[in-house]
Amino acid sequence: MKTIELEELVAGVILDFCENLAEVGCPKDAKESDMWYRNLTWDEQKKVADKLLSIIERDDKRFGENPKKTNKGKKGNK
């Protein structure tokens, strides 16, 4: 099993959450996505987390392990 820093894990989860807000159910008209999530019931929050895990697993299969470590987003790269 690969070992990573806890901060790397948390940063990756936050980034995945932010990148996939629409797919995990955040409405387009939500002014603050964190408040949208906070106002969900505990069961709804768990469903969002389960959906996010599915997205992360799907993306790992599509793009390979650790796609956040690429040059994506740097000037000149897409």
C-alpha cells in the first residue's frame, strides 16, 4: 500500500470536491457551496461523499493514479 502525507490526501479530496460540485449535486444557484453541503442532513452528506468516492475511482481508472500531479492548469498546458 502506498503511503502519502495526510495533507496531500486532504488537499486532493478538497480539490476533487470543488472540481465536481455539480456532479455531486450542488445546485447551480448555490451562492456558497460549503454552506450547501453544511445544510444537508447527515445522510445526504454521506451520499455526497459516496458519490465523490465513485467519481475519484472513475477518474483514477480514466486518467491513471494521481492526475493532480500533472502540469494541468499551468500556462500553455491544457
